[in-house]
Amino acid sequence: MSYLEYKIQTVPTGARKILHANWALILLLAAVCSVGFLMLTSVAGGDPSRWAEPQMKRFALGLVVMMILGMVPIWFWRSISGLAYLGSLGLLLLVELFGTVGMGAQRWIDLGFMRLQPSELMKIALVMVLAAYYDWLPLAKVSKPQWVIPPVLLMLVPTALVLKQPDLGTAILLVAGGAIVMFCAGVSWWYFIAVAASGGALIYGVFASRGTDWQLLKDYQFRRIDTFLDPSTDPLGAGYHITQSKIALGSGGWTGKGFMQGTQSRLNFLPEKHTDFIFTTLAEEFGFVGGFSLLCLYGLIIFFCIVSAMGNRDRFGALLTLGVAATLFLFFAVNMSMVMGLAPVVGVPLPLVSYGGSAMLVLLAAFGLVQSAHIHRPRSR
Amino acid sequence: MKRPPKENEEAAGLMTRRGVVLGGSMVGFMGLLALRMRQMQVTEAEDYRLLAEENRINVRLIPPSRGIIYDRFGIPIAQNAQNYRIVIVREEAGNVEAAIAKVRQLVDLDDSDVERALKEIYRRSPFVPITVADQLAWEDIAEVAINAPALPGITPDVGLSREYPLGADFAHIVGYVGPVSDYDLSKLEDPDPLLQIPKFQIGKIGVETKLEGDLRGRAGSRRIEVNAGGRVMRELSRDDYTPGNDLQLTIDHGLQNYAQARLANESAGSVVIDVETGDLLAMASAPSFDPNMFVRGISSKNYNALRENKYKPLFNKTVQGLYPPGSTFKMLTGLAALRGGVISPEERVYCPGHMSLGGRRFHCWKRGGHGWMNFDDAITQSCDVYFYEAAHRLGVDKLAELSREFGLGQRHDLPMSAVRAGIIPDTKWKAQVRGERWNPGETLNTSIGQGDVLASPLQLAVMTARLASGRAVKPRLVKSVNGIEVPIEDAPRIDVPTSLMNMARKAMFNVSNGRRGTARRSRIVAEGMEMAGKTGTSQVRNITKAERARGVFRNDQLPWERRDHGLFVAFAPYDKPKYAIATIVEHGGGGSSAAAPPSRDILLYALYGDVPPLEAYPKEQRERIKVQHEEMELRPRLKPEKKASRA
């Protein structure tokens, strides 16, 4: 059922839309962001003005943006998704050519009040364009190879640009996010199995080549992998951060050391404690209880998104909702795996909690689209 | 864009199925994360907690203050003085070189110190304080403190360092401390973590090292929290140190100072002992050195000067120096023979100037001979032949047995470095050490304290104290530890009949007071303070025939190293013995001229408790003694402070 077939009368209009917003989702998002404010205050040594207050302002702004975007009918978003994609791609190219390098390798555009990372925008734009693509594509063609190639290209072009920055974390998120949308759209299992198998084979090949004449990676790249697999081999070098992160997390125990009592973060043993490693501080100060609670909050957001998507007969809206939920999931899954030593340190922030303007704004905007899909979902009589 | 409703239904169904798979996978992965979290935070939490504590907590030792050493009247001999230092912190100083240059305009700094400090500064973290110079004068520190606003990152600091206010007087007894060295660490099986502190001071010689265990005290500790950079954030807990035990020695600082000054121009040693308690009141070894030089780190120039000095200032002559006791040994020979019954007190032996034994002639020091000699005469005039005869009749083993009862040939247990046992030879000793049979001629040499007999001034002083008291008194150097008196050991009676002991004492009285006594010139005339003594002269080497041919007969014509050692032992007052003394003047010539006068003077000081009045001296000597006292650089006696305060 496409939006042209909607019985417009069944969709709420005007101010009544607010009543039909997904309030559970809004409350959960606010809860997660509040955890962020708390932790940002803690890592600043109790000084909220350093990180927490700017973050709150952005959250307020993000909330307004989310509601405004949610009020806009979903069919508008569908119609501009192609444009959004092309615009994001253009910005990505722009920063590739003229961008400023800062904070490792990320590139951004200075908007005056904040710095916008086009790669953040692209995460959402890609989900939008893929959702629109599969909304348009008849189901019968979904798994046909010639119809699988266009979305793959849509995915790979921005991924290549992001990889060139180089920003491995965002690249992984783009590919995985796109793949999840494709999976939900119904693309055959076999494609995924084939990609997974060839990926596995590639990794095996890389490792098998080590020490031979046709070695596929440089020695130092292998050493980085070694350090990831066993940080204790280099406790003061590259493995230092991950080792300290694990110590902080583990030493939190059941209930943690208490607010602002985390020795690892307060004494600077933790790296990047206000951005990528903020979960470690949470787990150190509030223990398993705190960490698990945050995980549950994220889980509930995902749950409400999936419920909303399943109840939505609009294919674009449902795919978009699932895609945004998948993006959020990928953010925190990669970040938590990273700080727990399950994944290499690739520089992915904890969504809505880590300090950082564009990531939060873009995510809240994406949830604005989810709200729009929810409010404007077709209703049967 | 119309689609058949069937396809819509199909698409929605497919998406629902895929959505469920997706949601399930996400929940599954989140479960994995939760499990991992649980494993780290619950199962392995203890390990991680330990690692976190190790990260943040450092234990720093607080060095204890070393025990203070006092003399018997509570005058500090070794104490802890404030050690003024200049400390620099790199991150506060900014330009380190410029800061040090500014300090150098105010204070004289050693080039090597500055170089070492600069190296250290750049090796360590920027917030670690580095000592630029220490052992500075208070004025220098004041200068730096006044200019502190112009010297960012530079702070005057104060620590504790050992100080010996009485300087050279106690160098041989108390010794000195120095920074713990690698050699010390390898030698000592001492697990005390204090030794790991750079420049921690430990005893190197003397009482300082022998009673290190008492003096050092126990370290305190500070548990501090550090951040990732190693910066100290705060103190978590503090366990204060236990200071070392204070020691009180039996030495009288005034007497010690007098004895050192009296012997200052000689290479000599002298020991004064209380005949009843065994308390050592003075143990002078001259020349001496300033132990404070060693605390600061002695220059190799100064050290070599000390080592190459022929008077051996580093050598403690009182316990480490062994000398043939010569005639001072004759009381023992006489008493042994009397106790053994081989000679009677009144029996007279004829001295023709020599005695022949086994085809060898054993000369008396008096070539012409003394004529008929009884025990008293023999001691008073120090006739060798009488004692040759007595010992020959008795045999060396019985003589050695009695000698040991008087404390010779055995090590007195004192907390001083290199206390030696000396040698009292007998047949068993010779069989063991030389693997030879005893030669009867050796008994004659032994009888006059020559041959293999070796004793230290300490042993001779103990011997004299035992002669005076009739009891086997033991020397005591430590009077009290932390105010708790060290008990005086029981001194059993020596198994020699009192009548015989009295004879020996009478004979010694005659030595210093009798008309023909060898030490008559060094008598005490103050009533009730008369001294009883015995001179000794031990040959370093015989005058050779060639020298005799060149006309060398007298000792003072020989080079210094080959002159005889002069010895003197004495106790006083004669009728109620209180103190005994033994003095050796290396290469000083005869005992009566070299060793008896200073012994008398030192004993008089001990008896009066201060510089003795001229009335105690024979009339004709008073003028000379007066000049002598004026020329001696004596320190006035010190008074103990009311409260012994810890520096």
C-alpha cells in the first residue's frame, strides 16, 4: 500500500498529530540522553558546564527538530529521499576535497553553532534512499541480481568516500545499516550468506598470507590485529587503552563505585572518556546494574521501533523505521563491543550519550522521521 | 502506482518475518553483550578491582628518624640535623636552565651536581621534584626563600641528615653513616624496604653500623593515589614511622675530648674504664678524623690524605690495634707464678743482666743486671730475668690460663668495628696455628709480654681493671637504650688470693710512686688519688749490629717507624680503685716517657671530672702542665639540655 492509496481522513491532521506521536519512544530517547548528561557531568569532575550543558542544549534543539520532522507527512520524506542522498553525497565529496581534518580523521563542515559531519547525515540518507528504493521496487524483483546491484552501489559509493577519510567505524555502520535495510526488504538469504562466506574467506586468506611472499597486509597492520586479539601483549602501547577500559569496566562490579567515584576515569587512566569510552565510566561508577539498564533502554527503543514498523502497512515508513533502529543498534553494539574488548577500537561513539553534536542531532532527526512514519501510518477502518 | 493487494499482503508478511529475525538477532547480540558485562563485572570483578587499585595506589615509605646517640651525661654525639636542599619542579619552572642559572646567582652550586640534576629532571615526569643541591647552609636557603617569587618551580626544602656535633672525638667509637650503596645491598641480607630509598643513610662503621638495628627504626608508609601520569592526587592513609632507639653510651664526652686532645700529636690509643662496672669512659684513638666528612661524601683527595697518613687516622687503635704488651704483662706472669706456687712472694731471684736457656742468652733490659730481686722489686724496676725465671718454672700454659682470666686473648663483645681478640700463645695455640712444638725459649719471651703476645689497649685496660678490682669486670659501652638501662653483668671474683692481688697492686703503686719506680715522674700527688701503674716498652725491631757500630744506641735516633712502642697501664686511686687506663703510644719510645704522662693526665681528668687542678701534679711539673693545658684545644664540658628533643 503506497501513500497514494491512503484514506487521508484516517491520518491525524494538525495539532492532533502530537497526540499520535510515539511518546514511549520520545521518553526512552530522553532517558538515554539523561544518562549521557549524568555521565558527562561525572567525567568533567562534577562540572556540568564543560560537556553536559552544551549537550543538553543540543538535545533540546534535537527534540524540537525531531517533533518538527515528525509533523511533516511521511510521503514528503519519501519524495525527497533521493535528494537527501545526493545532497549528503555532495557534502561528503565537498569535505573530501576542502574539508578540515580534526579529531583523528573525521571531517566536518563548520555551521557556526556546530560542526556537521556529512558522514553522519549519510547514515540516515542511505537508509532513506534504500527504503524508498524498495518501496518503489515490486516484490518479485527484489532478489533479482540486476535489482540488487543498484542498492549495493548506493551503499558502496559513500562507504568508499568515508573509508578514504579514513573512518572505519562509519564505513562499517554504513555497510551494515544498508545491508539490514536490504535484508528487511526481503532480499534473498543467499546474497547475505555468499557475502559472509566470501568475507570469511578473505579474512582467512589475509591471515594465511602472513609471513609468505604474497603477504596481503603490512607487518604493522598485523601487529595491530595481534594487539586487538590480545591487548596484554602490548599493555603500555596500543593495548593500553583497551586494557584500561576493561579494568575500569570490570572493577565496577555489581553496583559500581558510585557517582564520580570511578578511579579509572577520574585519574585519567581511561582514554576519550567523554566520547567513545563513556560507557566504561558508566559501568565503572554504576556497575553491572547501570550498564545493563542502559542496554535495556536501548533495547526498548529498538523494540518500540520494530513494533511500530510491524504495525505500519506503509512499506517506506516501515523500512525507514527498521533502518533507523538498525543504525542505533549498530552504534551501541559496536561501541560496547569495543570498550569490552570484543571488537577493535574503531572510533564509534555511544549513541545519544557520548559528547558530540552532529551525531546526536542527526540521530534525533532520524527519530523525527520514525515519528513521521508512526504518525502518518495508514490506519484501517 | 497500483499493486495487487496480494503482493501487499505478501510484502508485509515478508517484512514481518524479516523484522522478527532482525529483532531476534539484535536481542541475541544484546544478550551477548550483557553476558560479557556480567562475566567482567561479576565473575572477574575481583581481578579487575585489584588491577584498578594497583593502577591508582602507590605506597611511599616515610623514613624514620634515626636514634640519637648520647654520651653518659646526655650530650648528643650523633644527631639528626636539618638538611637544607633546593628542589626544582620542571613544569612549574618552565625554562629549567634559566631557573637554575638564577639560583646560581644566589647560591654557589657544584657543576657536577647541576649536571646530574639536569639529567634527572628530563628523565622524570615534569611534576616530580628533583634535588638540585643539598647539604646547603641555612643562609643559602634563606636567600632562595626570600627570592622565591622570582624563582618559579624552585623550592627550598628540608630533610634529615646525620650530624656529629663533637666531630672527630667520637669518630672511632660511633663511626659514621653514609648513603646505602650497591655493595651494602648485596652484602646485607636485609629485606627492609627503606634500603631501597636512594641516599638512605645507614651505619658504615662503629656503633652506627653495629647497632644499626636499634638506631634505624621502622619505616612508616603513605598510601597515595596517583593518576595515569603518576601525579600524586591525595593521601589515602598514613602509617607513621617508629623512630630508632636512642642510645646512651658510657663514654664521658669531656674525658673523651681531653684524651683525644692530650694524644693529638701522637699515633696513640688510650682506654679508660670503670674498674667496678666496666663502663668505658673514654676510648681515644689519635689522630682522628671528622666523621661529618663521610656523611656528606668525602672527596677522594681528603680520603687519600687520611689513608696515606703514616699515623693511620682511620685505624682505631683502641680495639683494632694489637701490640705486644711488653712489661705491662709482667703482673700477670708474676701472679701466675705466685698462684702456681713455683715462686714465693719473698723469694729472691738474681738478675745478672741475662738468663741462658738452651744455649741462648735472654737479656734483661738493664745490661748490667738488677741483682737480687723479689716480686715487688721485679715489678717496680721491671726486671726481665725475674719473670724469665718465674715463667720458666711455671710453664706457658698456666701463664696463658691466668692471662685469659684477665681478659687477654679473647674478644670483648663491644658494638664497635673490628674488635680484635689478640693472642695469648700456649702450646696448644702453637700446635694449632703453627703446627709446631712449643720451644721453652718462647716461654721467656712470653713472660715479658713479647714474642707472640698481642693485646689491644682495650684488653690491657680490662686487665688493669681486673687487677684493681679483683673481679672479672666486662667492658660496657652502651649505658642505656631508649632510657632503659643496660644491666651491668655480674663480675665474678678472679681466682687469685687477695693477698697476692694486693702485692701486685702494691708493686704497681711503687712503679709510679716508689723511689726506683719506672713511672715515678708521672705520679699523682693529690691525697687519696695516688695512681698505681706499670710501664711497658715493646720492641718493634732490635737495634742492628750495624746501627750499633754507627753509634745508634738510643731509640730517638732511629727513624719514627722503627722506634719502640710506649705502653702504660694504671689505676687510681690506689687505695680505692675507681678507674683504670691503658695507653699505647705507637713508636713513642719508652713507656715511662711516652705513655705514662698522658695516662696520668687522662686519669686525673677522670678522677676530677674536669681539667685537673695543678695541685694534683708534682710541684716541679706544674709550670709545664699549666702551659700544656693552655695549649690543648679543649672544648668546655657541655651541659645536657633539659629535654632531649628529637630533631
